[in-house]
Amino acid sequence: MPSILIIYNTKTGNTELMAKAVEEGARSVQDVDVILKYHANPKELQHVDAIIIGVPTYNHRMTIDIQNLLEKTAKSNIILKDKTVAVFGSYGWSGEAPKQVLEILTNKFQMKSIASPILANYKPDEKILAECRRLGRIVAEHIR
Ligand SMILES: Cc1cc2nc3c(=O)[nH]c(=O)nc-3n(C[C@H](O)[C@H](O)[C@H](O)COP(=O)(O)O)c2cc1C
């Protein structure tokens, strides 16, 4: 069965709300395996068809957990080429992190992006949560 791994980091819960909405959207598509995780290791990335990363922006950058994951994945020579990727995250005023993650995954790892990053200014409102559900759904439909 095609599978999606949704990995997210959060400190105050805003990106987690988005992650749960992405998960809900992905689960609305039948015959796709959906895994939602806070921590993942590089090997887990290897065995899925799509990876969706949720990352808030702190100090103009991604969280250390996601940075470590990307660095360890690069060191382990894990191939992610042509897998589907999408990103989202909460931010306060600059919101660089999801774009940084997407840039690395599409350039360094040659993953295929199928949607623009979804950004929530602090707590996601119902409109953003609906966009997150849609993101999960379109990624799931894409890999099915
Ligand atoms: C110490 C600190 C640094 C932050 N730095 C940034 C920043 O550089 N750019 C930005 O857009 N938001 C910044 N924020 C705001 C967070 O991104 C925002 O609170 C976001 O909702 C946190 O998401 P989370 O609840 O998923 O952790 C910062 C917040 C804190 C507490």
C-alpha cells in the first residue's frame, strides 16, 4: 500500500494542530497508509512514498530536530529521489523554516514538491486547517 509519513515538530502546539489536520485529510483517502510522528529516523524516510514535514520557525530557522534528521539522512546516503514532499508550519513574523526544509528536500534530495508550503500565523484558524486537510488529501491522492 502507498504510504505517507507526516513528521512534525512543535513547541507550543500550533504546528501540531496543523499536523493533525494534514493527517485527517490524508486518512480521508482510502488505501493509503498514513503515519504521523514527532521523531523520525532516516531509515523511516526510505520506506514511504511521500513525506510531509511540519516545522515551526524559531530564530529564523527550522528546529534542531528536523535539521538533525536532514543531516543524518544526508550522511546515511538514503535515497529520497522522486518521492513526493510537502511542508507546512506555524510562524510569528518571518516564517522561513518550511521553505528552508522544502528547499533542501527538493535540491539536495531531489524530492518532488506538489504543493506550496502552508503557513499559519501563530495558531491556525479554520481556513488554514482546511488547507492542511486539503494538503493531506492531495498528497495521498497523488501517491495512490
Ligand atoms: C524564542 C522564539 C523565537 C522565535 N523566532 C521566530 C522567528 O525567527 N520567525 C518567526 O516567524 N517566528 C518566530 N517565533 C514565533 C513562532 O514561530 C510561533 O510562536 C509559532 O506559532 C510556534 O509554533 P509551534 O507552536 O508549533 O511551536 C519565535 C518564537 C519564540 C518563542
